Amino acid sequence: MSQPTSHEPSPDLFPGLEISPRIHILVLPTPPDFHCPHCQAHTPFNLYYAAPEALEPQVRAAFDKATRALRADRCDHQDFHCRGCGRAVRVVYMACEIAMSSYLYHPRRVLIGPPRG
Ligand SMILES: [Zn+2]
């Protein structure tokens, strides 16, 4: 099977992505929204209380392999499927606590799986 593609977070992938004036790094808007470069669908997603969607085992293994270094670097991730084309998506991010129990989310990497067969 084909490998996932790896993307730098950008405002095209995440409309509303912007530099936080508080911590001076790119942060996701609330709620974040994924814009699929393949089918142009928008998929809102959630980083804190949503349980990750179950990925196909092969896709999850490929995502895990591609994000091993980031996950070792205190990053978390959220998995979901594009609402339009059904490709698996993983957003790897770092949660930055800006006040007690108040977080901003700095995306580090986006992985997009192959078309669903
Ligand atoms: Zn899509």
C-alpha cells in the first residue's frame, strides 16, 4: 500500500491558523477545521475530548512510524477521517498551557493516508 503523505501545517490545511500573540507560534483556531487538499472538504475536529477515530491497522502503523520522533518530543496527535474522501488524517500537535487548564494547540505535522480502497 502507498505511504501517507506528510505536510507542514499551513493556513490552506487549517483555515484560521495564525500566530498567537500570546506565545508567538502558530496555533489552531477553536474549533479547528481541516481542509482536505484532495477533495476540498472541510472536517471539523477536536483535540481534547474526542476519542480518536479507529484507523485501519495498516494506516495506523504507517502513521505511527512516520511520527515516532515527534511523539517522542512531547507531541500528541489526533486521528480522524476526511468527511469528503474518507482518507485517514493525523494531526500531530503540541499542547501549550497558557493559563491554568487553558491550552493553545501548536500543530507540528499533518499526515494524510492513501485513498480508501
Ligand atoms: Zn478529502
